[in-house]
Amino acid sequence: MDILSKKTIFSNIMKIVIFLFVFCLFIFIAHSNYLLFHTLAEIFFIIVKISVFIIVWNTQKRTESYFLLFIGISFLFTGLIDIFHTLAYQGMGILVQTNVNTSSQLWIIGRLMSSISLVIAFFFINKKFKTILVFISYFIITLLSLVLVFHFKKFPVTFIEGYGLTKFKIISEFVIIGFFLTGLILLYLNRSFFRKVTISFVAIAIFIFAIAEIMFVLYNHPYSLTNILGHLFRILAMFFLYWAIIDIGLSKPYEYLYKRLIKNRKLLGKKAKQLKSSNKDLESFTYSLSHDLRKELRIIDGHSAIMKSKLGKDPEPFAEHIDKIRTSVLNISEIIDSFIHIYNITQSNLMFQEINITDLASEIIENKKELYKDVVADYKVEENISIYSDIGLVKILFENLIDNAFKFSKKDQGNKIEVGSIIDRESKIIFVKDTGLGIDLKYHKKVFMPFEVFTDNTPNSTGIGLHIVKKVVDYLQGKIWFESVKDKGTIFYINIDRSSDEKKNNFAY
């Protein structure tokens, strides 16, 4: 047995010895002078409650336990109720116009607040709350209770001289017992968050509190034996509860945090498995949907082409409508491709490498020339542009930006499409510039929103390309912005280069 273990055992033995001495002293005082016993017992409860609040409040950053914090705040305000209960007790003669009923009313208020708070606290074992709102709530409840008892005298009667306890008092005590037993059940259900010794102490404390409340149902006079036993049981319960909270709050807070971390890890693992399964289902559904839709679109497009070829010598009345059908088919096909792109962006694992933007942009421009044969433009790509990023996503990014430059070019006019770079501090910013149709100022805020089309001159535009561009940039944790003037052109700036991060990492090693 190491020195630390010996110190712990000795410390625990000393706690028990001191408590037994104090407990015996309370029994002796109760036998000699009940009023003094009641006053000292209530002072003991008040000191313990305020001490618990102070301990919990000052260790909340270390324990991160909102369960304990809630208990601590409730103890502060029920301790305040206990002060008024003590001062209003028969024989004290401190508060005027008070009697046995007054102190009994305050007793019920305090016990109801304590037992209900215990139940509510369990809902904050793995959740947070705004401390100020809890403080305000308890303050309002406490103030209203005191006003109802002392000023308006509207709180239900709990004790009648010569008769004893009222039905309200008896029912309230059993309700309190019910809340304590509910707390015992919740403790068992949440046992994985606490140490075994802590669970034992809290369970014993709650059980003894319930027994104490039974004692307070049986008395017919404030100085009766059952009243004494009830207070002695409360002293015993408070000892176990105080020890448990000290054990969590001061002695073993990191073990409590570790248990909560393990619990959260298990929940996170379970959620991750569910998410993985959902992603597989989504991937399967996406593939199936795109495959089936493409099949139907190919059939529509094929039949449209056959119809156009069989219209004979005068196809003009129908050709325009057929062309519109085929254009719509192409648009739907492009939308499907776009959704698959968006899905792939969110599912991809980033693989950073050196990327030659000059070669990539030149290749894309050559492909677009074949696709947009009616576009007349001068093309310029700066030499030796390279960035450090993910090749798959960067390709999607420039495919869409350069496609936009072609798509929104001016018909039968000289257009310029340029890809270049500028250095801003340590960052390399790539730009894609065109002198096409541009974007009206009133649409600038909607540029990256899906399905937004800013001109009627391009019927084959789906309004989703720039949305994909923004998704890619966000996923790469970069930045994108633009300048555009209607009928003069647009320039997009992209900062996705991670070269500086790579240099820092290499320097760190």
C-alpha cells in the first residue's frame, strides 16, 4: 500500500470519526434542548449547502459538470429558504407574526425545491445551460415563495394548532418522497457517468432523505420525537451527499471527466457508424437515381432527334420546339452532373499536391473551344502558375469558372478570356477574367446561390455552376470573390493555395 493510499484511508477515517462525534453531540443536544438542537441542525444544513455551492462554483471549469452546478445553485437558494424557516420556528421569537404553520410552510417550499432540483439536475449531466437564466429562475421562485408566505399569506396551510398536519402538508411530503425516489432511479440510469463510490454515497443520501420525509409526516407537534428523528436522518443524509459532492468536485474531478469522455466517445462511435451507413445508402441512391434519369433523358433526346429527321421538307414549325426539348434535356443532364459533383465534394478525402494551373487551365480552354465553337475570343493563360491543393477539386473549380466565361461571352464580338495570378503578401491568388456579359449589380449577392440565372441570353444555363465553385472553395478552406460590371465582364479571384502551410509544416519538422 503506497503513502497516498494510506493518507486517503486515514483522511476518510478522520471524516467518519468527526462526523460520529458531531452526530452524537446533536443527539445529546436534542435530548436536552430541542430548540437549540433544531437551530444547530438547520445551521448545519445551511453551512453545508452554501459550502457545496462555493465548491461547485469554484471548480466548475475543472469538472465541467452542469449537473453539479445545477445542484449547487439550488442549494444556495434552498439554503436561503432554510434560514427563514429557522428564524420563523416556534420559540425563536425573531420574526414577528410567525407560528408553527409559517415555519412548516417554508419547510415544504424548501424540500419541494430540493427534491425537484435533484430530478432536473440529472437532465444536465451531458447538457449545458445558461447559468444566469437558472439564477434568475431560482431567484424569482424564492422571492415569490417568501412573498406568498410572509406578505400575502396565501400559501396553503400546512399545520393547525390542536389538530396537527393538514392534508396539503402530508400530500406534499409524499410528493417530495416521490421526487427523491425518482432521483434514485435517474441516478441508476446515469450510473456510467459517476464513480461507484459516488453512486453509493448519493444513493444512500437520497434514500435517507426519503426516510426523513416519512418522519416529518408522522409528527403532530414541532417538538415531537419523530421530528427529532427526521432532522437526525437529514444530518446523516447531508453528510453522505456532501462527501459525494466533495469526491466529484475536488478529489476525483478528472476521473469524472474521463468517464464522461468515454461515454461520449461511445455515443460518437455509434453515430459515426450510423452516418457511414446513411452515406452508403445515399451514395447507392444517388448512383441509381442518376443512372435511371440519364437513361430516360437519352430516350427523350433520341426520339426528339428522330422526330426532327422525319419531319420532311418543312421542319420549321416544329424544329424550334424540338430544339427546346433537347436543350432542356441537356440542362437536366447537367444538373444531375452538378448534384453528383456537390456530393463528391463533401465525400472526398483531400490529397494535397503541387498543381500546374497553367497546364490545367490550357487543357480546359482547349476542350471548351470544341464545345463552344460559336464563341470568338482571345485566350491568355499565364505561364508557370502552380499551387499546392487538391487536384480533383481544383479541376472541378476551373472547369466551372472557365465554362462560365465561355457560356456568358458576347455573341459575334471579340471576347477575352484570361487566367492569371497575383501575389498578395504570402498568398498566391488565381483569377479567371472575361469580357463577356457581366453580372448586374443587383444580382451580386445571389451569385453563389443555387439555380440563380442572371441573364436570358443563355437558355442552357442551370444556375448551379458557381454554387459548386463556392462549395469547392469552402471545402478547401479558401476564399473566393469577384468583380463584375454588366456588359463589360467578370473577374473571379480564388485563394486556395496551401503552399505557405506546407512550408510552415516543413519548417516545423
